[in-house]
Amino acid sequence: TTTDVNVFSDFSRRVRGPNGEVLEYQKLNSRPVFYNKGEESFIGLKYELFYQLHPQHELSLGGQVQLANKWKNDVWIEGDTSRFDLNGDGVFETGPVLVPEWRYQQKIGFAKEAKYYAYASDKFKFTTELALTFGLRYNYFTYPGVGNVSPRASLSYQLIPQISTLTLAAGRFAQTQPFPYFGDRRQLDYNKHLESMIADHLVLGFEHILDDGLKLSVETYYKRY
């Protein structure tokens, strides 16, 4: 993965009409306020096993190890001033506080950090048309030292065998934080052990085979992030 983000702050002059519309616009100057340039790549080994324990049970097992291959990040944030409303009453208790510019650079050598995951799921067929799948997934990232267990389940019903299927699924998904979030201005690892981002999903889906090699899929979902 390659990251190349550049953010600029533009200062402009606007002349507005009686209804707030912009009649005249002129950009006076522009200055950089943030950039993140990085390269992240992993070398992985993956294993998956599918086994039918019983005509009603289909077991899936798997895991993966990803070793850091090339991992280099350079983050810079411009200095700024801030005010703080400490008790949330809409009044700033502090005056302008100068936040100095900072830069965060890091290089991680080959296999110095790693990501791991393992999962297991079982698909139980109540009938030919109705099936329940339940599974667990575990993720671990060595850099922050954080791991997460993610449960998932789905209920599927074949309205027309092998043709139309209705599915209701729910699950938790964990994802590691973007790399710049781990940094701090003094490079003292204040933010190194951030918890992963968590999203809970509820999904209702419909699939219909229209023809050989042609499938219609419709999904609606709710996500709590």
C-alpha cells in the first residue's frame, strides 16, 4: 500500500450578494498543513480448511500470518493554535494555545512486526433451504499489541433452491488504526497502543441467479462504527 496525502489550506476573498451567493472569488494564497507519505507491504502465509463433518454441518477453519516487508511512514502536521471548552458548556476556558508543528517518521525492518488472524465457522443446515452459519475470528497486530475477537452469524433461506436466496447476517469487524494515528509529536509512543476500530454490521441481502454466469445481488445494511 502506498500513501501520498497532501492537504492545503486556502485563504481567499469572497464578495457575496444579498442572498449569500458568491459574486466574486479570489484565492489569495495557499499553504500546506498536513502530509503523509508512506509505503506498507506485508508477506503473508495463508491456510484454509473446509470439512464436512456431517451432512448437516460444514466446518471452515483458517488463518494467516503477515510479516512486515517494507514499512516506512513520514507524517507532518503544521503548527496551529487551539482553544478548549473543558466542561462542554460552550465557553472556552483556555485562550489560544500554541500547538507546534510536528513530524513523525518511522521505518520498520523486515519481519519486525506482524499481523495474525484465525477463524472458525460452522454452517448448520436445518433443512435443504434453511441454514445457520456462526463463526469467530481473532485478529492480532504486534505493533500496538492489540487483539480482537469478532463474532459473526448469518441465516440464509433459499426461496427457490439454487436460484434465489435471502440472507440475514450480523457481525463485528475489527480494523487496525491508520498508521499516522500511532504517532505523536515527541515520538514517545503516547499513541502506540491504540485499540482497533470496531464496526458492528447488520445486513439483509437477496441473491438471484439470472443465467449462467449472471447473478443479481441486492443488500441493505446498518453499521454502528
